[in-house]
Amino acid sequence: MDTSFPVIYVSLLLGLLSISAVFLFRQILKTRRVEKALNKLQSKLNKEKGTPVEYYELGSIYLNKKLYSQAISLFQKALKLEDLPEEESPPIYNALGYAYFAQEQYDLAIRQYKEALKIDPTYVTALNNIGHAYERKQLTTQALEAYEQALALDSNNTTAKRRSDSLRKRLVPSA
């Protein structure tokens, strides 16, 4: 009787279970790390006034957890702090825009992305995001301009390449 088939089957099963266990363990460690940072930042900011970076970090955690209104509140607090250097505010404006975008408040999102770009016109992520917001508002020309600006700054920007190609196909009339 051939016993190699059951041995191969059990070996494959153990291999798959081992791989699954590694991924599960990594996910647990990542979640614990995020939760620890969340608890630390929440307790600190509940007791005392924090730095813009701390408000931004906590807001980013809330964004990942899809708690958009809480994230918006924290990003707004970070922007209101007097010790925030202007050159450090574009990522906060961008994150605030993302939170509005996720709630389908595209006009507010566009306003935040524009604020980020007013401070740093070379901020490619904000250009990609404003292009996406324009797309959602069916403003194809503005979206294409934003993606082309992003490509002018970073020719390897795969998001801007893909989206601008798609928009150009929509704008070109069929022959």
C-alpha cells in the first residue's frame, strides 16, 4: 500500500497552517502595536495639550479605523496649534481632506487639498488626492490637470499615470 499520498497531504496541510499562523501572528502584533499607540496618545491628549505631531498621529490612527469625524476633529486641533511650523502642515491638510473625502464631502476635501498645495505645490500625494476628488465630482478636466501636474513632478507616479490615461480616453471623442 502506498503511504506517500497521505504523507504529502499532511505535509501540505501543515505547511499551509504554518503560513497562516505566521500571518495571523504578524497581524496580532501589528494590531497590538496600533492599540498601544492609540491608548498612549489618547491618555496623554486627554490629560494635557499635545503637539501637532501627536494630534496628527492619533488622527491617522482614527482614519485607519474609519472613525472619520474624530480624525477630522484631531486634524483641526493640530492645525490650530501655534507651534505648528507651516512647512509641516501639508500632510495634516491632506489627511483632513482624505477624511472629508471618505465621508463623500468632496468640496471640503478639495479645499483641504488646495490648502496643502498652497503651502507645498510639489506635494504629489495631495495632487493625486485632489485629482481623485475632482473625478468623483465629475470634473474630468480639473482631475486630468491635477494628475498631469503630479506626473510632471514624479514621472514614475503609477496612480497619476493610470488615472490620467483613463481620463484622456474619456475626453477624446470616438472617431
